[in-house]
Amino acid sequence: MSVGDWFRKFCVDIKVKDKESISRRYKAITRRLNTDYWNTTSDTSHSLYVGSYGRNTAVNGFSDLDMIFQLPYSVYKKYNDYIGNGQSALLQEVKRTIEKTYSKTSIRGDGQVILVPFTDGLIYEVVPAFINDNDSYTYPDANSGGRWRVTNPRPEILAIRTRNDQCNKNLVWLCRMMRVWKNKWEVPIGGLLVDTLAYQFIETWKHRDKSFMYYDWMCRDFFDFMAKQDKEKAYWKAPGSGQSVYGKGLFQWKARRCCNIAIEACEHESANPKREWSAKQKWREVFGNQFPS
């Protein structure tokens, strides 16, 4: 097997499995909310996958499925005029609605979302929201007495999709591989920041349109790109929306460490004769046991 074959197998293995089950639950929640708020039994209207799954950058075993459900403006009016924490009251109302479908599930409101956990470990984080004139969403934040916040996921989803199409689908694969690295190395970095940095990196990477054969170099060069990020920088701008994506801690030193390991792996690959076993062990050091042995 070639280097390209290693990375192709790795990428296939980390793809999200059981999308049918994910969709079935998503549709059940959507149908329930549509029934109570819009007088329709549609299982798709007013609902949107967001987060890593919405951007298509999630990996198998991901723990949180983010979805936005658009409520009628009359509901916003009701809770905006509420005496007390209207945002908390709204979350509780939506929670009670979802419980009509999942009565045996331990559903709870959690500040900005309703958490709907399932026995396979996947938690649906349902954000009730109201559409704005520019297609962004206003959603409730029940913390600190309650307030409204704004999020704009559609341009982010579109930006990732568009750039991914422009670079031979390599952006999404890079984002997914880096999630595996993040989990393996316990890197203090959020998923949206991973996607944001990958989006910026691949725009000018000279091999962005190449095949899996270049993925060893892509990982090596992206680690170098991350390691060179300003350690004093507090936030980056998300693709498409331009919203601020705040850092969770210093990820740069772990990126540098793995850049050095990736350099060693590439050296094993280019040796004469090639040291394939040694190269694979280095990549498994970076990505863990999901990388082919």
C-alpha cells in the first residue's frame, strides 16, 4: 500500500457512521416541534443541522449533534416581554414539547440549548431560535439572568462547502483528520477553530487540489501553520460569517510537536529503501490507533 492508500483508508474509517439513525432522530425532533409550533407534521421544515455535523467535518464517534429549530416570531415576542428570565422559560417550554416524543429520555435545558441524550452516547443539542432579516438567528441564553444572542451558521456551512469543492474535497478531510488529532492529543481547541484554521491554510497551500498521496505533506504543513499562530491572539474570524471564534488555550506547542513527528514520518517514507513500518508508527503517534498499522 502507498502513502495515499494509508490516508485514504484512515479517512474512510473516521467518517461518521449510522447517518440513518442520526437523521431519524433529527426528523423526529423536528416533526414534534413543527407539530406544536407551526401546525405541520413536516420532519424537515424550520430545522437545520449546524456545528461540525452541519459543516460536514464531524468524525465517527462525535458526541454532540447541534441543530437549530426556527420558532415563530410570536414566540419571541411572548418571551421577550416575559417578566423575569424569559430565555429560561422558553427553553423549558421547548423541552416540554420534545418530551412528548421522548418521554423516557432525560432531557434538560442547559443555558442556551435543550440537551436530548441517547443511549449510544450521542447528545442532540437543540437550539430554539428566530430567523432574522439577514438569515442569521437570534437564540436564548438563560445564563446570568437571561439575554438574546445571535449566530449565523449558514454562511459558515456554505463557505466550507464552497472551498472544499475548490480544493478536490481536501478541506473536509483535513478538518476530520485534525479532529482525530485533537482528541488523541487532548488539544485545547474547539471544532470551529479547527475548521477555521484549516479553511485559511488550504486557501494558499500549493497542493490543495492533489490526491491522498499528498496528505502526509498536508498534515505536516498544517501542523506547522497552526504552530505559527500568534500565541497572544484571542480570536479568529469564522469562514463566511466573520463571527469571532475564541481560543480555548494554547494549541501551538502540540501542533509543533506533531509537526516534528510528521517530518520524521515523511523522512521514513522517502528513505531508500522506504521504512514503511516506521512511517506508520509515527502517524499512529500523531493520530492514534485509527491510523492503519
